[in-house]
Amino acid sequence: MGLDVSHDCWSGAYSSFNRFREELWDASDRDINVYGHWSDEDLIGRRKGPGPLFEDQCEGHAGTRLFCEAHPAKDPLDYLLNHSDCDGEIPVWQLIPLAERLEKIAPSMPAYGRGHLRHGGPRAAAFRFANGCRVAAAANKPVEFW
């Protein structure tokens, strides 16, 4: 049992997914503030800075979604770093910016990461997630977590 993300973005252990997100955060070239799904222990020694809107502010209500589309997160990685690791979805309007950001940052990520990553290491996982985002966007479907 573990996390599955549609469009072949991810399939594996929750712990591996969170290590992958830690690697993304470490490889980012700016401060990203994360909310909700990270414990204080996860944040020790990590950068904190001005962050995006809370994830739940962009879901559910059409007016709120329109606001979030007009005022996107400063870094599209925020859409992935702040997302629940067990359910929900990344909406279509967030997918291409996220894919582009993942593709930009992936070359600077390590080929091999801490612990077991089924996806061939953080770099390969970033490219795989980006490809899944592009496939989902082309089909006009959100990326779903379950």
C-alpha cells in the first residue's frame, strides 16, 4: 500500500514521496514556505519564506479558484510541495506551470537520493512527474492522488 498519482506521475511509498518533495525543496533556488503536510521536524534546518496561498483556498469555490488562477503561487513547486500526500488533485490550470518548473529544476537534482526511490532517484522522479502533468493537461484532466 502506498501513494498512487494518476497519469503515471507517481506510484510508491508515502515516505519516498515525501523524500522526493524534500529533494525538490532542497534543489529549489528560492525560499518556499510549506503548510499543513510538514511536521516541525521536517522543517528543521530548511528555508522558510513568504509562501503561496493555502491549498484549500484554491479548491471548492469557483470565486476562490478564479482568484487563485489570477494570483498564482510565486513558484509552481508550491502546488506540489503543499499538496496532501494521500488524496485530492492538482487542477488542470496548475499542471503546465508545475511541469515546466519540475523540468527546469530536475537537472540540478541528485541522480540518487536518500532511501529507496522506486522512480530511479529524485532527478528521474521529477521528470516523470512533469511528464505525467503534461499528459494530464493534454487530456484536460487533473492529476489525482489516492
